[in-house]
Amino acid sequence: MSPMAGRARVFGDDINTDYIVTSRRKRESLDPEYLRHYLFEEIDPAFAATVAPGDLLVAGANFGCGSAMEVAVTAVLGAGIHAVLARSFSRTYYRNAVNNGLLPVVCDTSAIAEGHRLRLDGALVYNETTGESLPGEPLPAIMLAIVSAGGLVPYFRTRTDFDSVS
Amino acid sequence: MAGKTITEQILSGKSGRNAKAGDVVVCTVDSAMGTDGSVPMALDYFQAMGGTRVSDPSRLVFALDHYAPPPTRATALLHQRMRDFARDQGVALWDTGEGIGHQLMVESGRAWPGALVVGADSHAVTYGALNCFATGIGSSDLAAIMKCGRIWLRVPESIRVELTGVLPNGVYAKDIALALARELGADGAAYQAIEFTGSGLDSLELEDRLVLSNLSVEMGAKNGVFPFDARTAGWLRGRTRNSYSPVSSGADARYARHVHIALDSLVPLVALPHRVDRVTTLEDAAATPVHMVYLGTCTGGRVRDFHQALAVLHAGGGPAPGVQLVVTPASRTELETLARDGSLAEFIAMGAVIGTPGCGSCCGTCGTIPGDGVNVISTANRNFKGRMGNSHAAIYLASPAACAAAAVRGAIADPREVTP
Ligand code: SF4
């Protein structure tokens, strides 16, 4: 995973996938280019207009709970966001993130505020605004291989099966 | 096998490794289901992966349930695409009107003890009631399964939930699930498995267990599994063609946490808007006005649920004026049973709107959508803001009997106290 840097966009606890993008919008289209315009529309109507490529999502506990719908990951990627930091994730969101090449980082996000500049190197988070380092949980090998490939699609372009786990 | 939870044992068998909580393993999938909410994207992934033929079509099934019937041209096109793909690849498909994929999985024997079963929808955990490892996955996972038949999984730790005693009159499986949600919180079982156990299971029908497994994901659980007993065997008889070997936990299996629920001590409960773990007693919420009552979903859309609701509706002389009653059976088989035994005619006579078997209003993708300021009480599993298609409505979750009591009174009420 190459290092990345960006601006923190901060949300609270228990952000469910319908808050990320509503199932109603999903009925209209599955295209991330379309859905990115409706990111967080129910809970932060200003978000979609102000999100910039390279921004990093930051959340509290249980990010991505609720429906397993994958557009809640692809719409985030569609907006140019490549990592999500949270105190914890719902497992389906975590899976979908890995499988699409969106880096999920589990770390203590409580001291990160909206607009902070963050640098990410693997699971290590450095808050340039506060000078604080946060150790995130490193990803197990197979997940890292999938995220680094850019998700399951590029992963399977060069393989017919999962690499065996050792 | 000593020392292992049910989940660890199943995942060991399916990965060919000695799997312990915390390991990441690659497992062979026995049975998989995708819905119209997840398959269209899975087909995109599959094609982008260079997939041409599904590795083992006999293990896969598609359900057209979330847009049943399709309310727009765009969703009708999704259905057409799924039908075409299924026909070309020899994949089974449950068409519009046959019911909710999860219900059909357990009705048709596509989930069985000891199996690893996945569904590209979070409520695939429902099948855990049948002593299998069942979990919800994404569209990309489903595409990988179509390609190679396998999946990566982190082996979860398990929470052991011991149930003892017998439910009092007027208290149902839904109340056990809400009590557990109150105890654990909406993320209290995140990344973990819930393993149900205890003498209290003896009195729980398979339908009751389906409710508990179904709601385990609302506490963040990866799967919610039951041991095997005569009720499981009875349910599977004539349904599954697969031979199976039941799995029970090892005597010294390790659990992350122990929770005990004494069924005798439970009272009727309700989850308040907009969180499943904002649980209070029906008594405390009593008199909250209710405008729409929804009976259906993969949690509360089975014959038994409708019978429980009807008993209360009868006792109370039918729904109060101005209350909209919506009835959506979980499958065509359930609808047929209700038609045969006269229940359907009674619902119709009470002015109920009868929905196509499927997800209906549950997630706002089709069916009746509540208006602004409307309080809905529902037999479903989720009450997030906007869940039923309108973020200006509020959703309460309760047992079928409690929903029926609310219909009678036009306000939240205890089903035991409903009289004409
Ligand atoms: S009935 Fe509701 S919870 Fe169940 S699968 Fe359908 S939308 Fe999901």
C-alpha cells in the first residue's frame, strides 16, 4: 500500500450504509460517478459538494452498519476517497472495503477533528495538524494483498483462486 | 472436536485447517444466494474479473425480492439482466412473487447443518437457526464465489447466549432478540459469532430461532448459530436433499463473553426510532400513536407471525379507524397457507393492504411508503431513519402480536390487554 495524505472528513458513531448512500438512490443507479453526488445526503447535505479527491473519511464506532450494500463503498471511492479510519467497522462494510481496495484502518479516531491533515502509511496514522501518531491495526496478509491489488477485481485478473493462507 | 465453538468447527472443516478465532482462512462455500439488491453489481464484478462461467451453478441461487414487483423501469431491467444470466448459466432463480430470498433459502433446504452458507445480503445470518455457519457478504464476494467457489473469512470469536426457562404469555421470540439487542448494543457482537444454547431452546420453534438468528446481525454479529435438535431435524425433513452432520460445540470451547437470558423474566418490548438497541418495555411506550402497522419481512413474515397477529386483532375487534395495516407474507408458500386456512380473507376483510411476497416496504425499495410524521410499528429488524423510504417517518419494532395490538388501539399497547 503506498502512503497517502489528505484532509479528515469526520463523522460520529453508528453511521449506517443508508446514511452513506440511501437505498433509494441505489435504485436509480449503481454508478459511483452518479452516487457520489448523494454521499451522506440525509445526515450532511453539504458533504457531496465539498468532498475533494484525497480526502479521508474518519468515523467513530460501528461505521457502515446496516445493509451490506456495496455501493456504500464504491460511492466513497467514486468521490476519490481511498481510506476510512474508524474506531470500529461493521464487518460487512469492512469486507466490502477490502474487496474494493478502500483501505479500512481501525484506530482510535477520537482526537481527529474535521479538516485535520492526516498522513497514512500502512496502518500507521500521523496527524500532521496535532503532531500525534496513532497506531492502527495492521491488516492480515490476504486482506492486504487484496487491498494492495486495488480490490478483488484486479486481484482475480491475475489469479483463478485465492492465494492459500499460510 | 474438543475446544472449539460451532463456528470454529465449521470453518475448520471448510478451510481444511485448524481454524481458531482470529485466524483468516479461505473456505469452500456450500451454498450461496444473491438478491436483486446485490446480484447486478456482482455480475459487473464477475465480468470485470474476466469471469465467463459460474464455477458451480448448482450451489447458487438468485432471488428477485427487494424490488418485488419492480417499481421502476430501471429495476425491471435489473430483473431482466438477472433472469438472462441465470438462464445462460444454469443458476436457479426465484422470480418476483416467490418471496424473500432468506425465507426461500430455509424453506427450500439450501441451508443445512454443518454447511457454510452465504447470502449477498446482511440478513443471510437467518439460516444459522439450522445449525450452519451463515453470513452476509457483498457483491464482490459473491462474484469471487461465482469465479472460484471460495471466500476469505476471519474466524470470529463467539458470544455464548444461554436461554433458560419458558416465555410467558404475550412474549415472543422478537422480545428475546430485542432484550439481547438492549444487552449487547447495536455493535456489541461486531466481528463475533453468537452461539445460542440452554434449556430454553427446547420450547423455541424453528420459526422462533429464525427470528433470533435474523436479528443477530443487528448487534453486529457475523453469524448467529443454534445447536441441532429434534426441531431442526423436523424442519429439514423433506426440505433438504443434502446429507448432513450436525455440529455441537466442544465441552471446553472458549467464548469471548457469556450472556444469560431467563425467558420467564421477559416482558413485551419495543425498539424506539431510530435504533434497534433503543429498547423499552411496551408498557413504557404505551399510548404512542401509531398510523401504519407493517406485518412482514424476513423477521416476522411467516404464517406463525400472522396467526399471532390475527389472534390479537380478533380479540380487539380489528384495526382502529385510520390505521393502515399492511400484510406482506415472506413467501408464496406462506401466502398460500394463509389463503388456505382463511387468514388471508380475514386480513382482507379487516381492510389490510396485501403486498406481493418479498421485501415489500421493509427497506423502502417498493411497497407502501409511510408519509411524513407517520409512526410505523413493524415486525421487521431495522428502524434506521429513512429505512422504509421516508426519513420523516418513525419506525418502532416489536413482535407480531404487539404490532397487532397497536393496530387495534391506534397506539402502542400490550397485546395481553387488548379486548374489544
Ligand atoms: S425483508 Fe427487509 S431485512 Fe429482510 S431481506 Fe428484505 S429488505 Fe432485508
